[in-house]
Amino acid sequence: MEEKTIHAEGVVLRTTDFGDAHRVVTIYTKEFGKLDVNAYGCRRPRSKLAAPTLMFNHIGVELLHGAKVDMIRDAELINFFPITDDLLRLAYASLLFEIVNQMTPLNQKDEDIFFLLINSLRTFVKRNPRVVAVIAACQFIAQSGVLLRLDRCVRCGSAIDHDCAVDVFEGGALCRRCFDQADNILPLTRNARALVDDMIAFDWNEQSHIAVRAEPLHDVEKILIAHLQSLIERPLQSLKFLRDIRSMPASA
């Protein structure tokens, strides 16, 4: 296949170093979806690719599209988000980016996912990172078509308008009658179900408001993580980092 030059706008999802000075950069682009591209020599001190190819950056890239690998010829930084300035923000942003990376195939365009990443990065630096990550994860799985069913019991089909439970392996909520006969369930209150609806409908513009209380947020986060782990079928590495950050003593 003949090599050709293509241009794209994207967000750096992940980086992997190889060799003495090179890096594989996973970029979620607006034009082509997720791409794995090689940035040769980008870890050398004077490389013009060094700064743009860092994780969480919003960049424009010129790629040499080849038969086996794509290579970055040039890159420019469009937006820098100070994610690494705060450890908790870094942990939650890393978790979100790992989820998106694990659950999206290469070369499948989806502009909704690209804009979700951009909007979440902008919001991480303004708002509670835990809330931002859970909202973004809810919207991502809804866009991906793998949202748990929470309005009706997945076993008997009865409508649910009360506190219930969720079985992530069965794909959604269980009514009181059915969850008495189930194992490995997680509690889901009426408030937590309402919070999921609010998060999916959340508008990322600066004027948006969402009321989030600690207990429903905890329940939704726990269910989301269990659901995502069941889909990905491998440990989310960012969870260990997040747990380590949470366990750190508060500074005096």
C-alpha cells in the first residue's frame, strides 16, 4: 500500500515507550477514531514531538499512513489541560481514559466519543474529578450501547420504581422478588437510579448544574466499575492508583 499523509485532530489516550527514544501514541481522533501511531525520537530532549505527544493533550497531527504502521511526522498542541497538577484529578482522568481505550476498537470513527473526551478534560480542571469521571463513564457506556437496564427487572420484566439491586452479569436491575434469589448483587436506590438518568442527560457546557449527593454517587460509581470490569474482562490498572491516592493521609 502506498504511503500517504493524513491530518487529524485528537486526544492522547495513552503512551507506551519503546526503544531508546521512541513512543507509541494512542490518539482518539475526530476523523478516524482511535489510532496507534509511532512517534520516533520523541523522547529526545530537543524533539518537537516530545510535548504534544503526552497523555491528555488535545493535538493536531500530520501522519504518514503506511501499510503496517502510522507515523507522526508533525504535531502541534491545540489545548493543554493541567490534569497532572492534582493527584486525584490525575487518577480519575486516567481511569476514564483507560476505560475508553480498553472499550474502543481501532479505526472506528465516533465523533461523540472524541467530544466527550474533550468536554471531560475541560471539566476536570473546574469541578470535582470524581463526579466528572462518573458522568463521562455513564455517557460513554450509554453511547456504546452497553448501559445496564435499570427501569425494568431483567429477569421478570416488571417495572422498577423503588430501591432494588443490580446484577451486572445479567445486565441490569432486579426487582425485590428476583434479587432475593440472586448472588453477587449490588444495591441500587431510587436516588442512585435518578442520578444515572441525570448524568446521561448532563450538558457539558459551563452553565450546567447537577446535584450529587455522596451516597448515590458511591452506589453509581461502584456499579459502573463492576459493570465495566465485567465487559473488559481484565483488571483496570488505574483503579489501583486511584485506591492508593484515596488511602493517602490528608495533608496537615
